[in-house]
Amino acid sequence: MKEREQDNHSDFIRDIVKDDLASGRSQNIHTRFPPEPNGYLHIGHAKSICLNFGVAREFGGLCNLRFDDTNPVKEEDEYVRAIREDVKWLGFDWEDREYYASDNFDRLYDYAIQLIKEGKAYVDDLSADEIREHRGTLTDQGRESPFRDRSVAENLDLFERMNKGEFGDGEKVLRARIDMSSGNMNMRDPVMYRILHEDHHRSGDKWCIYPMYDWAHGQCDSIEGITHSLCTLEFEDHRPLYNWFIEQLNIHYPKQIEFARLNMSYTVLSKRRLVELVDKGHVSGWDDPRMPTIAGMRRRGYPPESIRNFCDRIGVAKRDSMVDIALLEFCVREVLNKTAPRVMAVLNPLKVVITNYPDGGSEELDAINNPEDESMGSRKVPFSKVLYIEKDDFMEDPPKKFFRLAPGREVRLRYAYFITCNEVIKDPVTGDILELHCTYDPATRGGDAPDGRKVKATLHWVSAEHSLDAEVRAYDHLFLKEDLAQKRSQRCIQSGHRGYW
């Protein structure tokens, strides 16, 4: 086992891992991040990535990247490439341990044959609607299929013929033979294989039967030697089925542990809903900067460290809760404050003329690149007679607690001089403010007065002569409703236009 890194985390999952190592149940730690390649990863997946790779790293273990590609209808190579890029961008490396559920299709087929031979699986002719009807409800037990007691020989023959493509889509399925009276709906003879005459993004047309997620997932964990299978709470009721398959096959037994998924305000973290936003053109694509996808956040300028810090801060819990999106934005600002070089820009410009500054004159002033990191040095910024400030930084008739520029008031221009507003020039027809005439104090170069007088506001600015036009995209929440889990509606969309492991 690799040397364990310093443990700076504490939660119930890590406590379980510690106990398993101490008791000898686990000799080493091996986790996996197993996305389905049917869409781009979002911030909820980032929590799972940080948890799975983080636990492995902290306990000197390994973490695999596995694509659970069991549904050829929805899976694409584009999503595989995007997932790889996102995981690496977040700062994690699966080394040579990239796996696919489709790598195990032959082995899963053999496992299914084993269960059929032991009388623990059967071929069913019921339609999907009929299976649903026979399954019963939470209060009423299910009814057994009339095909449940087929002989082993007949089931083997039918399953082989399913594999050879003799039947149409949905004509037959393979089901586990467990207990139709179980209080857990997942144990009521779940479907293991369905017929899909669709090409797979990796195996092509080799198969026309595909394993269901619940059948494939646990066995893939076992084949890879996973010790701890970490997944979100909606899979808690699936754990008995996960364990039942492992026990019947008598193969390596991973431990499944459930944790609360991420719910974040003003955000949808359902892949199905995100697909809908993309397909219906409400956003420009999966990497639209308004999307909660990792690709969207990368394009928006979020540093990967900020997302890792966010996942550390929200922690790992057993109960669902709502995280305020403001916490994510705080984590982003926290990292950018330490790492991003500063520049000045004006989004809504108001012209300022320094009347006592020499016509045609200009000078260069020193500006700090990052006040939180001296090693980033300084830069030169040009200063001239005509400047731009933000319109919001001036009020002609300011309220009591408005400390920025106003007629007769002195403020500081960052890294430059103190200025005083003397005159407001307006459009004679509309009354709109066109420009301000101000004077500057040459003795305050750099932003401090030699006589010690103070001002209450510091404004950013740009020199009109030296400024460059820029396109600035200001983003806010994509949705107007804070808690979208309560009621999803297309009206929540502000744009002009199953759980995760």
C-alpha cells in the first residue's frame, strides 16, 4: 500500500474506512468514480470525484475511473472525452486505471448464465408495462410472472437466443429470481438484461442484449477489486440487491456506503434536466458558462482549486440538505483573490475630465498586480486628462451613506490622485449626465495626501485615450427559483432562450 497522505478530513465515510483498515476487513483502499457517459459532469459529480479520489489519496490507496456504459442509446464518445478532461482539470489522476463496464460484458454474460443454471434468473416474456404492473406497490406485494418457473434448460436456450438476436426489442428480458413479496421494490425480480438492437460506442454491433445498471455496477466493482463503493443516498435501497448479486456469485465483496448528494440553490443537478436545457436550446451547450457543469464553470473562469475547496467545505453527510450557491461563489473569489492579477475595467462608463491636468499630457502610475501576493509585482497604468469611471460611482444628489463621487466631494482614484467634482455636464434635452469636470491634487500621486487628509471612497478608472474596448459577459443564476427540487418549471428559466455516484 502506498504511503498514506496527511489526513485533514473527518467524516463518517472516512471513519468507516479507518475502522475497516484497523479491523483488518480491508488490507488496502480502492475506490472508483463511475460516471455514465450520457452527459457532461456537473458540480454534484465534482463532490463525488473529490470524495472518491480524496479517500484513496488520504489512505494510500487507488481510485479508478470507470465508465458505466451499459446503455448504447444515450452514450457517446464525446461524453467520455469530456469526463476525462473534467477529472484531470480538477486535479485528479487515475493513472492507467481507466475501465469500462463494456469491458466486462462477456464476464457479466457468464455470470448471468451461472445464475440461470442455479435457478436464480429466468427469461420473462412480460412487457415493460406488465412487469411494472406485476411489481406491485409499496403497500401491495408483487405478483409472480407466469414465466417465472421455466426450466433451467428453457431459460438457457431463450437467453442464448436473445443474445443471438432472434427477438425484437422489449420482447423478452432476463430477470433475477428473488422475492416478489419483498418490502424492497428493488428485490422484486429485477430485470438484468434487456434487448436493444443498437450499436454500442465501443463494442459496435457485437451485442444486442445489454445489462441493466443495477446488474452491471456491483459486479464491475467486484471485478476491479473495489473495497469501498461510495454512492449517493438514492442508491441506499439498491444496496440489498447489490449485495445479493455479489453473494449469489460468491465473488469479491465491495462495501457500498451512501452519502448525501449535493443540492445547491438556484441550480438543477439532474442530468436529465440538463440534457433538456441543451437539447431545447435554452443554453448554448454543455459548456455554457451559466450551466452547473464542470465544463461550464471552467469556461466561466472558476479555478479548479475553488471547486475542490467548495467540496471540502460542504463535507460529507448522511442527510440531504441545501447548499447556498453563495458558498461556491465565495470559494471562487477566495482563490481568485490570492492568485489572479488585477486590472481595472469600467463596464458602464461615465466621462471625467480633469480640468487642471495638462492638455495632451499623460503619465504612468504604479499599480499592484495582486495586493495579497507581493511576488506578483506591479504594472504601469496610463493616466491622462480624460478618464472613465463607473456611472454607479457618481450621484448628483447622494443619500446620507453614499460615499463615492458627488458634486463638491473628494475621492481617491486607485493608484492615482485625489479628485474633486466641480461641475456636472448634462444633455440639454434629456437631462442625462454626459460628463463630470473635476480637479486633481498633484500632491496626492499614488493615492495618499501628504497632509494626512482622508477620503471615504476609492474608485477604479481607465484612461480614455489608452482604454481598449472589451466584451464583458456578466453571469447570474440561470434559474430564478431558489429551491428547484420543490417545483420544476420552465418559467424558472432566466435564460433568453437518476442520482449520481
